[in-house]
Amino acid sequence: MLATLVVSYLQQTKMFSTINNVAVDANSFDTNQGPFGAFSKLFGIEYFLLIFFGLLNLTAIMVTVLSYMAVYKTKGNIPPTPEEVWGYIKYFFFKVFGSMLLIIIMITVGTVCCIIPGMWLYPILSLVFPIMIIENASFGYAFSQSFRLIKDNWWATFGALFVIGVIVYILVLIVVLPVGAANMGSMFLHRGRGVHISQTLLLITTTLSTLCHVFYILPLVTLTLCYFNLTELKDSTGLMERINQLGNNADSTSSTPEEY
């Protein structure tokens, strides 16, 4: 998250500086720079580092949350220790990171192909991550299992993720919008030529935007609850666990006779 913050600030500073130079001098992008001159100025190494660290940050949040829930379930609803969660994180981090890259490529290709395929794949492929960590499964198994679980339940899963996505978007707006409005004000009220923005406000905006990544926890928890719900509908896992516990907890039964 810290690396994402630093690179994001550098990229935003470079972008506004480039735009400002264009506004002051319309000839700053001359023909001698070649066809990729403007692109290289706006999207340099900082831009690609931002994407890279952003993916690492998202992977860390995802693996941490799902690992906690997996250990919690394995221990019989007992909160895990940091050491137990850390063991899961070390084991699954790069597996999830590689799987995320593949899924992003598939969803991107599906979105380019008329948008609808990408929307259709999103809730299905999102289930791959809880399946991989909670069931300690390979990507191939999780991939096929996600299609099996979501069959006949696509709309319910998509609806849950859509609603929580709207909630997260509103939360991010509440945090970032006031500072963003101040940024726009400083740009338009500046007396000099070109586009200017306060470096302090830019740093505050970048910091808040990066901290808002913690809101990703909400969709992750929602997605995992959808996974548990789908496995219960398809495999009756909760019922099977209760059947397996019959006779094992005789002392926990209440001595009070039932009344009808």
C-alpha cells in the first residue's frame, strides 16, 4: 500500500505537470517526438508501476481476508492467530497473484468483445479466489468449480456483488470527493496560465484514495458469503457437517426437555 501511494503521487504529479506544459505551450508535443511522444509523457514507468503495485496491494488484501476466513472455519469458528493467517498468506500469495492476472486478461477480453461477456464472466471468475483458498484447490479445479456452483444462481450472485459495489463506490466518494473538489477549485482559481494544482492537496487526495483500498474487504466478504451459500445449495455442506457431528457432542445437549 505504501509503494502504491508513493508511485501514485509521482504519477499524478507527472501527469498534471505534463498537462500544464501543454496548456502553457501548445507546441510542447512537437512532431520530432514521434507518434508515441504524448503517450510516453503521460504514461511513463510510474503508470505501469502503479498498476503493478496496485495489483500486489489488491492481492495482499484478498489473500489476508480469505485466509483469515479459511482458518476461522477450519478451527471451528475460533479466531486464528496472526501466525496462522501468515502461513496461509505465504502459501497462497503468488498463486492468487498469478490467477488474478489470468482472470483480468479473460475479463478484459470478454469486455472488449461487446462488454456483455465480461459482465457475465465477472461474478463467475470472482468465485475462483475463495475456492482456491478455502478448499486449498488448484486454479484449474477452482475455475471449473466456479462455473458449477454459479449455475442457476448467476443473477443472485451478480446482484449481491453489484449492490456491495455501489456501496463501496459511495463510501469512496464520501472520502475522496471533498478533497477532489478542493483540487478542482485550486486548478480553476489559480491566476497563472495553464493547469495548476496544490501539491499538498494532491498528496492528501492520493493518500485517501490509497487508504480507500481497505473498502475492498466488503466485496470480498460478500463474495465469500456467496460462495458458502452456493456450496450449501449445491452440496449441502452444512447439513453434512451436522450429520458428521451427531453423537460427538452428547454433553452439550440441554437437559431441559423439549415442549410442544
